[in-house]
Amino acid sequence: MAKVNSKGIVAFVALKGGSGKTTLCSCLGAELFKQKKSVTFVDNDIQQSLTEWHSNDGQLTDIPLISDSSSKALKKASKAAEKSIVLVDTPGTMNNTVIDFMNIADIILIPCRGSGIDARSALKTVETMNMINKERKKKAKIKVVMNAMSRATISGHIRNELTAAGANVLGCEIGQRAVYSEAELSGSAPCFMGSLGKKASDEISALAVELFR
């Protein structure tokens, strides 16, 4: 496992709903927590999906959660980032608070499903972040992860399209697996689910390696 910074902000950002931000945020946080890292969740999405997942009386309840869909979440996240890795689930639409989080995050993770619509949305997010980075003294790392991939998905074509447009697409891919839904219902994550969650857990572990590289 690559060395993971012990503090900082990772913002999960997408300009459209259904990209899998909440799933990745929950499962990555659980993976880091299992590795004995100090982790804090921030649910800034008005839908509060991460908060619901967290409240289902599973292992995720051991990870601190800041549930705040207002701009006040920025200050809370910055404070928490002084001592922990803060994972922020942002809304699925662009607003001022999302832009503010993009301005302070150390890493921007953009999930992209295997469709042309999702690819174009991911590229718009990358372009927006590139513009923000031009005004920042300390640049954020911008990374795209292919998410909810299936055998029927034309992942290679989408990956090539993103890469050709200048996106930093991670080598790992997250599969479309029923275990993620089961994990949400039980307030858990694949890394806590033994053999049932092994394949998904391995994918999330690979994501952690590449994300903090």
C-alpha cells in the first residue's frame, strides 16, 4: 500500500447525478479507516445519501460524519482536515459551495460511468477545475476514476476519449457490483464484508493507492 497522507481534503465532484460519488466516498473512507487512518466524512449534498448510509448502524458509524449541506461545511471540513483525511461528498450539480470546495480541496476525484454523457460531464468538471487551479497557489490534483463498469460497458473507448482530452484517468476501475447496495443497506463497506466483498474491496484498495500516489 502506498503511503497515504494523514490529513487533507478529497472532494468527490460530478456535474450530474448518478455518478457514484457517495458509494466511492463511503467505501474509500471505510478502506482508509480500516488501515488505521484518521478519516472524517463530510456530506454536503442536499440529498444526504452519505448521511443515510452512515446511519444504518454498521461499521461506518465509527467514522466521524459532518452532515451539512450549507456553505458552513467548508469551515468545518477545513478544521477537520488539520487532523484527518476529509472525504467530501458534494452535490451532483454545480453551485457556489461546490466551487468553494474545489478551491480548497487537495484532491478532486471525478467518478465517470461508461457512457458518452458521463464522459462529457466528467470533462466539463475537469475543465472547470483546471480554470480554478489557474488561480490557486497550491494546485489540486485532478483525477478521474471509471466507475460502475460492466462487461457491456465500452470502458476502453470512454477511457481513450477522456485521456485524449487531457484528463488524468486512473488505471484502476470500479466494477458494477451488487455488494455496494448490500453494504449501503447495512451501513457497511466491502472491506468489512469478508469474501462477499473481496473483489470490490480490492478495487477500492487499488483506488486508494492511485489516488494518493
